[in-house]
Amino acid sequence: LLYQLVIRAKSCVPRHPQQQFCSSDIVIRAKVIEKVPSTVPGLTAYKIQTTETFKQLDKKRIQVIYTRTTPTFCVISLNNDEYLLSGRVQDGRVILNLCDLVKPWSQLSQLQKWYLSIYQKGCVCEISPCTGESCLIEILQKKCLLSLDDEKALQSVCLPGSDGFCRWQQSS
């Protein structure tokens, strides 16, 4: 039982990248320069150089990001590479956790990179998980349904139309 709890604690509920984008305080493309000494217990610090900003609450230049080092959060280890990084701001620090968008930039498709400039427009929409028959329901105004095995939705963005209804849309 304890082993199962540990496994559960180290996994995240699968979410669409747009959900991860919208729930983050910050989404940037950055080069990790080096690991630096952390002044905060339980956090690992990395010096970064931001190359592109997709979402940021305040306009302060981010030079250091943090990952948790405690086992309950699972450790994210970053190499000297360019990444897509998303996270929350806590006590003035950008902290990344296992459930955030933390991916090497080179592993993103051109479509995924392009959607990063569009996701913000869809943050007024809610993406709701569905299974089986519930995915067939024509849904409410501000929602898009997501079946986690729906590759088309995973390659789409949920945006409001001129009628105010949110729908999955693909690049054309």
C-alpha cells in the first residue's frame, strides 16, 4: 500500500498542454546555464537565460528558477540545454514541479511551438476530461471535452468562437 501511495504521489493527472499553460504563472523558453547554490532548503536553483516569453504575470527578468528536491515532489533535473519551462511563482521565486510543462525545446514539434503563442487566447475556456459516451455530448459554452486518447484534440487548441462557444481548433 505504501508503495502504491509513493507511485501515485510521483505521477500527475494527464492534462492537455493548454491546461498546463493556462494554470501556470509563467511559461518561457530558456537556456539552462548552470546549477547554482540555493539559499532555500528543499529547492535546487538553476541560472537561466530567457530566450522567449509566452506568459508572465510580472515583467521582471527571470534569472533563476527552482525545482523541488524533496522526494514527495520527485526531482526534476535540468541539464545545460534549452527548455520550455512553466511553473508557479511562490514567494517571488519561479518553482517548477513534476506536473508543469518542462520539456527540452528540441523535443517539441513545430505545431506545439506555434500553439504556445495561441494558448493564452483559450485560457477563457475550460478543458474537461471525458470518457466513452460522455465525450459525445455537445457541451456547454465555455468548455471543450478531452478524451486522453484523442490524438486530434492533443494536436489542437481550445478557443472561443465568435459565438462565445469554445471548440477544438487545429492549425490550418
